[in-house]
Amino acid sequence: MGPKKNYVRRADERLRGTYEEPMSLGEYVDAVFEQPSIASHASKYLVEAIEAKGTRTVIEEGEERQRYRFFDDPANDGEHAILGNTEVLSRFVDDLRTIAAERGKGEKIIWFDGPTATGKSELKRCLVNGLREYSKTKAGRRYTVEWNVAAASSDTRGLSYGGDTDEQREDDWYESPVQSHPLSVFPDEVKRELLADLNDRGGDHIPVSLNESLDPFCREAYDYLEETYRRAGKRELFSEVTDPKHLRVKNYVVDVGRGIGVLHSEDDGTPKERLVGSWMPSMLRELDSRGRKNPQAFSYDGVLSQGNSLLTIVEDATQHADLLQKLLNVPDEGHVKLDKGIGMDIDTQMVIISNPDLDVELDKYSDRNGRDPLKALKRRLDKHEFRYLTNLSLETELIHRELTNEKAVWDVEDEAELQERIRQPVSLDVREGPGSVRRRELAPHTVEAAGMYSVVTRLESEDVPGEYDIVDKALLFDRGYLQEGDTRVEIDQFEFDADDEGTHGIPVTFTRDVIADLLHDDRDRHHPELDVGAVVMPEDVLDAMADGLHDAPVFSRAERAEYEGRVALVKEYILDRQEEDVLSAVLAEKNVDQATVEQYVEHVYAWAADEQVETDRGPADPDPLIMKLFETEHLGRFDESEYAGNEPSSTVEEFRREKVITALNRYAWENRDEGFTVRDVELSEIPVIRAVLESHDWDDVRRLFEDFDPAQWDDPPANTETEAVKEATIDRMVDAGYSPASAELTSRAVMREVRYRWD
């Protein structure tokens, strides 16, 4: 099978699984009792769609939270994922659950507010994507009705559902223009009984609720059929009207205009036209309905009509402030008027999205001492505030998304892998002229630098204790702890007041534009072999961001001064990260192998428990020399004076118990089972051991390479130890993700700092 046929076949399979053959009303009722979720009302359906994707664990503002995967936009491979704001989104789902269960907030209009570039537009797209894909699943099927009144006339008496498939006959079927719920066909008393039986059997914590009647278009068809069969003397009127030749239930895929109404800022018209639609004069003349307007002559293209059965979104709500008061009674009454004589029931979850401009619009009468004409509206709005990201990892991910086509969400729980993603370089092809494309590189830690600077401008500094700085606070928010040597300081040891975090600061759009400009500028750098001018370094981005503050109208004078003052701290943080990379490469041969570490931990554990260790020759007492050598040579914590021969002093014994055994016991307790042994320990979980595995310093370099001179690094003399060390270091940095050019520039930057303190 060729590629073309293969794709066609897959498309056929996809659609075959999405759509069903229409069914009778009775078949639909049977299906509902088999799977009640297909009859869910709007807010309940929305909750079910969100919950269907499950949750994952994230850390935001230093706290561990459960995040609904739905908001990662899995239906679209993460293209419109909402990064961060997990707590806000969780409160949104809690509100939906309350509304769906009719426990309160039914009169509320959910309002998402916040500055630009905080993810509000992504929320709209994510909701549309997620609901569309959920409606294609078996549990998420959405149904409505369609009518055939032509089959009631004498010349089509023989027509029956599923019989004649003549195209002209199929054209006689008309679908509800507002996705009316199939159960709304039943008389109110019967519908209440049906729902009571359904909810008694279903046992869901959110019962199915349905308060609306048929829409006017469907009611016109129903009334016509009922009158026709009454005049014909039929006794089973409901059965005749809902016979499969007149009524059938069909599923539809949720999308904008079909279950989701979106009112954009550019949409115009009268309030009624924007909300429910408009009458069509030409159709009114053709469709005389006993001296009154025929609902079939109405264009149901308003946002509430399109969103009936599921979701109504008013985007850029400030542009539609005049409509908001018209929406006041829709949530709790669930009813709107097409005109004075014809009304329509509406079941939709209303969401409005705005920038802070709407706050200003709503507050313009607030000084009228209780006589504010917008007071009722403000009482109905349930505000959820999106904020700028205050997590380094999330902001770095967002910048990556803005610069590249990589849209997959970083669903990573392993901390080491997440740190690697934060530091990673980015390579982009930049067009420099007709037919000319040049590869440009954002060196490792460059996007991290931009992310860290953005985050620290969004954090409050007043509540940071004196021995820490704003970068420490950013790291606490991102990881939930600070690592100081072999001591871990948890975020709950701090008292941060996060009320204003993320309400101001540098938006990602500013950062993106600064980096985009840098990608087109050639750096004034030179190297005989490497294209160092094509590399953008962390300090390039930080300098450009600080300089750009003065030309950006979005920042006040006070903000510019405050943000400029924080760039030095970020430069210091990034230089530390670069120094870790260079040191690790210089001292790669110094690293302690895992077996040596495991041997030390096993001997200390046995020493503390007064037990023996297993060796190739059988059980033996823990070896004091092995422990001593590890503590003096690898840990560097003690010297010969702390031992009597090989026997530890009380200081060494206290260290072993406090730093090693306590951590081991904690790990053993958290991971306890009958087969637990020391060899099961993830050694990097023990802070003092992690220090051995990860830490290096320049004293080690001086000790290992006696003739090394950092002042010669840029252009080391031939056949010197500095030349050999540099060559090996660059190779290892390249193996770790650097390009030769970015490794050269990063190591130069680090060595410039090192040579000042070398002597």
C-alpha cells in the first residue's frame, strides 16, 4: 500500500470512530442508561472532559500541586498548553464542579483576568481542542436531534427511517441549530422522572441535570407534527411525533459554532445579534407561520446559540462591556429572548476573558457610594487571575516554545532531567538574505538566563531574609528547596507573602523579541577556526534585556530602575552555572566512581549498626581504612588529626551518624519494604554523598595540574599543560551538549573570572 492510500485509510478509520449512525429517541434513552455521561449537562460535561485526561504532579511556587493534564493541551500535542497557573486552573475546575452539582455559583459568570502573555488566549484554544477531541471518544459523545416534517405529508406516507436513502429525502432532515439536548423532547414531567431514575442508578457525585426545553426551531417542528397527527385522530401522539421517520438522534463533534460559542473582539452588531442571532427578512416573507414569526427564519449565529449545550467564551471582554450586563440573568435563568414573543432556553457554561482594562471599566463608577450601576454585574463575576510565571523551569520552557516549533510539554518528574532541559542550548536557522541561511546558537544557559531574569522581575523582594537574595527565592519557587553544601533548606522554612507575585514584571513577548533581534546581529568576536560570532551567550541576552527596558513603553520609570538592579544577581547565578560545567569538564577524571561511593556507604551503615559487610571472602567487619580514605580524600571533610590511626574521632563519628546514617534511615523509611538493602539507595538522595558526586573546586584543579595557568586559557602556548587541559575540557563540554564555539566562549568567560582569584 502506497503512502497516499495509507493516509486515506487512517483518515477513514479516524472518522469511522468519531461518527455514529443516527438512532431513534428510544435507542438514545437506552444508551443513556448504559452510559449516563453522554447525557451530561454543559458544566458537568466540561468537568468530565477535564478529568478524563487525569492529573500529574508539578512544583509551582515551591509547592507540590496536582495539575489537570487537560490544560497541557494533549489533544493538540501541547501546542496551546497553559504553562503554570495550576492553582488558578484547579480553582476553575472546583467552581465548575460546584456549578455542575447545583450546589451554588450557578448565577456566576467565570472571569479570567490578567496581563498580556499570561496564557489566557491559550486557555480558549486549549478548551476548544480538548472538548473537540473528548467529543470524539465514546464517553464524550455529544448528541442532538434532527427533524423531518415532510414525512408527515400524504405523498411521503411510505417513507420510514433507514429505508429510502434517496438524496432528496435525506435533504428533508433539519438539525437543531443550537444543539438541543435529545432528552428535551420529552414533556417536563416525564423528563424529570427519567432523570431521577438515571441519577438513582448512575451514582455519580454530580447528577445529570436538564432544565431546558426544545429550542424554537425544534419546537416549531414538534408542534407541526403534533397538530398534524392530532387532526388525523392519532392517540399515541408522542410516539407518532418522535417516530424515527420524523425524529432521529445524531452525534456531533464539538467545535466553535457547534457547542462552543466564541465572541471575538472584532465581532459587532446589536447586543441581540451578538448574543443569539438575528431575523432574516427574506425568510420571514417566505415562512408564514400562522401570522407570527417562524423560528426557522432566525439565524442562530449569536455566541449563546453557538455555545448552547456546552461553553460560551467572550474573548477580549473589554470590547464587549456593553454585553456583560445583558448576560446577567443567563446563567441562573438559562433563558434568552429571540424577540418579545419567542424565547429560548440556554444550557451553557459562560467564561469571559479580559486584560486588566476590564477592571478599569468595571470600576469607573465605584466612587458613587453604593450607587454603582455595575455593582450587580461585579457581584456575578467570579474572577480567576492569570499571572506571569514565577517558576524558572516553566519560564524557560515558555521561551523555548516562543523561539522554536517544539510544543510538547515538559512532563518531567526527574529533577536531573529537568535541570538538563533548563540549561540546554537552542540552535536556529536564521535567514540572512535571499537564499542565505545561517545556523545560530543560543549557548547553554542562555535561555535559562533569560528565564531567570524574567522571573526575578516578577517576585517581591521585601520578604526575602537578609542572608538570601531574589535569585534564591526564584530557586525556592522552582524546586521547593535550596541546597547549601550538604544541607537542604526547604521552602516551608521561609515566610513568603505571594499575593503580588507574578502580577508585574517582564513579559515573555519582550524576552522573545530581544532574543530574536540578537539572532540577527553578529557578535564582535573572533576565533581562527570557530564561528563564535554566531553564538549568543547568556550575558548578551541579559545586557540586551536590561538595555531594552528603556525603549519599551510597557514599563514605568520605577519598574525600569527596579529591574535593572536585578540583572547583576542573575549574571552571577549564570556564571556559577557555567563554572560548574567547566569545572566538571576540567576535573572529569577526578570523579569518584559509583562503586567506591557504594562501598563507603555500606561500610558506614554496617559500622553504625555494629554489623558485618559482605565481601568476596564472606562476611567481614567494616574496614576503618576504607572509610577514613573516603572521608579525607574524596569528601575532603577531615585530615589525619581527626583519626587515631584509622579509628575516627568523636567529630568524625558524629558526622557519619548525622550526615550519612540519618539520611540513609530517612531514605530507607520512605522506600521501605522487606527486601531493602543499602544497595537500593539512590545515593544522590543523600546530600553529603551528592556533594561528593557533583562538587568540584579550583583547589582540586591546582592540585591535579600544577603547571596550569588560567591566564593562558584564551590562547595557550603549545605543548603546555594548559593547552592539554583546555583541549580535553572543550571535548568534554561538547560531549555534554556544547558546540565547540559555545564551549570556547563559555570556558573563556569562566577563566576570566578564575584568573583574578587564582593567585
